[in-house]
Amino acid sequence: MLAGHDHALAERHRVALALADALMTQPGALDDELVAALRREFTDEQLVELTLDVMKWNAQKVPVALGTDVWLRPGELTDLVFDEQGNWVR
């Protein structure tokens, strides 16, 4: 995570990034230490929201792995557009 630069982050942000990293790379490897740190920094509701947000942005992993993903513009990146509340529009 951040190649040793996470010391500049607040503990809350550091453990949120650790959760995101674990969920994206090895979801079964959440250790007791990380879970305890997460529970010190976040409510249960916040942890559910954070986890669902990370999972939402990684939903493309399955179709990419299976080769069934659809290019909106072949060979190009697709813009991410958000509304005023920060919700993904397209």
C-alpha cells in the first residue's frame, strides 16, 4: 500500500486504504488486526458502506477475467462522470 508513504495519512485513511487493498487483492485475508483497527475508526454502517463502495468499483474484475467485458469505445478509456452529490452517472 502506497509503497511506504502511508505514514503521512491519518489512521482512519490508512486503515480504509488497507481494507480496499485487501478486498481488491485477497478478500479472505482480512486479519484480526486490520478488522480491530477498522472498528476503532468506523461504525458498522460506515464499514458496510466503505466495503460496498470498494466492491462496486471492482465489479468489472469478473467480466474482464472472463473476457466478457464490453468496450464502450474500443481501445479507449471511458470517462467517469459524477453528479453534484458525488454519485456515479456514467
